[in-house]
Amino acid sequence: METWEAPGIFLLLCAACLFFLSVRRKAPGHQRLPPGPQALPWVGNILQLDTKDFPRSLEKLSQRYGPIFTIHLGSQRVVVLYGHEVAQEALLAQGDSFGARGSNPILAKTANGTGIGFSNGETWRQLRQFAVATLGSLEVGKRSFEERIQEEASFLVERLRNTNGRPFDPSRFLSQATANILCSVSFGSRFDYEDEEFLGFIRLVQENALLQSSPMTKLYNIFPTILEYFPGSHKKIFKNTEELKRFISRRVKRHQETTKPSQPQDFIDAFLVKMEQEKQNSGSVFDLQSLVRSILDLFIGGAESTSLTLSYALLTLMKHPEVKEKVHQEIDTVIGSSRSPCMADLGKMPYTDAVIHEIHRTLVLVPLNLPHETTKDTLFRQYFIPKGTTVFPALKPSLHDSREFPNPLQFDPGHFLDDNGGLKESKFFIPLSVGQRACIGKKLVDMTIFVTLTSILQHFDLVPLVAPEDLDASPAPAFLTMVPKAYRLRVAPR
């Protein structure tokens, strides 16, 4: 944290009280807003919330106010949907009303209304449709996405082998592998693990993720107009984002010189072909700015989250050696040791599939979901929610619902196994959300996690540095996300 930030926070809150008026829209007629804690003028409820564990704060409020309640972050009204039924109803039954991406001043400034992840309206609809079609096909050019993932998994396995039994932190290796998979999908080629430009790109993505949790960034997202004129971590995010865009733009420029419309080889090629098809359309959303931002959104939403999930998976399997051994046995039976894992194997490996489901369920990577926003004045159950209201349709209540998952805090692959040992699907299993804003790269994420995890376990046993019972596998809060705690391990060839 910069040296002035701690006292500066208090001063900025005071400044906010002088410059901001609370914006509270009244519900028309007899309709009423969802209940919630009394908000203070100008600062809302931010002093009543634990910003170090924001999801837990909202969970506690749900116990008092029920599954639908209102809080204020500064002058910004936020409605929280904290229950499986209410979240499903909003995202599916009333998806059009809750389908916009919620307000986030940091992302709004850096995205500037473009890209897949943080745009709205017609721009978002067209870009999402294109991305879903491109990523959903799981094949661009002569090489399938599965082949690209298998290739990267083999590089990762070799790198793990070169640790020669020494203890190491797996997070760096996993971050580079998952980023390289997206590089292959987006740019058509991977990077060497020691490439300085590649390492710099990953460092900036990770640094921006960490800075999202800094006090000054959180304050900027509440009081953007004032903090625009102050230094702080938010300024570093803006600077890093511009550098990330320049990295991507250099790759786009190279593709512009080599792309063959009849043979797109990667995401950039496919997007450039679409731009050419739309060049007579003056209102087209397919331009270079949208291309660069869309690729950055894929890295922000895909690479690091997949890496964190894999890191949590390795830690959890060491914590539960009996589960790890059953996965080893299933890999040996179905895949063997002479070929790479592939997605065709997954249907024959219900236990491994259940383990991966349970890893997602217990990690709860994004417990509150990403923020949504109402597209119009909305009647939701007995409440009125005005247009433009930020909404958190939380995912954790579904993933930890004791009606569906007995002992929800316990890691148990049996939550996803039927009486015959087959995979048991559940409508409560929504780790990547549902509805219009569900993860567009779900197939790619699922493939990356399965192929990478089984490739590691095919070749190695995971050896903890302490007794399994002494490992702390519980995820730690990082503002809106949950992440595995840092750890080290050894790998032993099988």
C-alpha cells in the first residue's frame, strides 16, 4: 500500500461526505424495496461491512434480513439475492431483467464499453454470440482446443519432472500453463515458460487481481468521481491494463499481416474474419478495440481462475489421500500410462468427475457471483427493484445448500455419486453461474481442468510436506473471490 493510503482513506471518506449526496429512488405506490440495514448518509453501509471478507458479511446479513435484501455502497444501491431459489429465479426465470453486467467503475473505465465480460446491450450480445460460437466449437484451424491443452499439459508434466523431488510452490507453474493454453487459443501459439514478455504479461494480470482487493481500489469503486484525482492502486490498475492491451495489440497486428479468411487458426483470426465481413456495417461492434478487450477479458476471467482451481485441487487431494488414491486407480484403469488423457475418457471416470465437481463446490471461487444489473424497473417477488440497480445473485448458497449436499462444509465426492457409483448431476451445482451471463468458456475451462489434473496425477504422486491432517485446505477470501492458501509440495514419479 502506498504510504499515504491509510490516513488518506479517512480523509477521502470525509471528502465524500462533503461532495456526495445519497441517491435513493423511492418505490412507486405501495411497492417497496427489499429490506436491509440502515445506511449512513453518503457512505452507505461500507463501515458496517468487513471488506476483508465481503461475502461473509453478506452471508451474515442474509441471516437477519432473509434471502433478498438491500445494502448501499456509498450512494450505490445493491440488492443481494442470497438463496438458491431466488438466484435461480432472477438469473433464469427473469433473466432479461437481471441480465446486464453490474457497475464497477474500475472495469468500466478500463473496458470503455467494449469486450465480452463487462459490456452491455447490443455490443455485449453480439460479442458474446461470436465468442460462444468460436469457443463452443472447441476447434479453430487445424488443431483442436483439446490438442492444444494436451500439448500444454505435457510441457507442464515435464516441468514438474524437472523439480527432481524438490519442494516447490505449484501456483507459478499452473499460472503459466493455463495462461499458455489461452495464448494458444487466442494467438495460435504458446510461449516458453521463461519468456520474459510472457512472464511480464502474467505478472500484470496477477498484480491487477491483487490490486482489486486494495483499500484504495475498493474506495474508487464507491467514490470514482473524487478518487479520479488522487493517486493510488487504482491508477496502477489503469497503467497495467494499458500495458496488457499493448501486449495483445502487438499480436493482433502480426495476425493482420498473415490471416487467411478461409483458414482462421485462432481466436484473433476468427475475429479479424468477422471484422472483414462486417466492414460495410457502420454500426458494427467488431473492431480492434473490442478484439483486444475481449481477449483480455478471456485472460482475466479464464486463465487465473482456472489456475487457482487447479492449485486448490492439488492441495485438497493431498488433504484427502484416500480420494487421491481412488483417482489414481481410475486413471490407471481407463487411461493407463502410454497416452494423454482426453475428454472422451471423462464419461468413463465418474469418480474423477465427481471429485472435480466437489473441488468446484467447496472452493466456491466467486461466492457472490459477478455483479449483475437490472435492465428495467423490476417486480421481484413482493419487492420493487429499480432499473440500474446492482444485484449480487450469490452462488455460495446453492453450492453449500444442506438440502442438496449433506454436511456441505465437508469435502465429499459422494455428493455427486449415485448409489451405483455413477455421476449424479445437480441443479444446485452452478460454480460458473447460469443464465445470460454464465461463463462463455465453460467447455474450455472444464477441458483444461480435467486434462491438466489427470495428466499430473497420471505421472506423479502428490507428496505433502506435512501430515495430511495438518494441511489447511480451506480457501481464503480475497474480496469477491476465494483462493487457496499458499503451500508447497513435492511430486514423486509413479
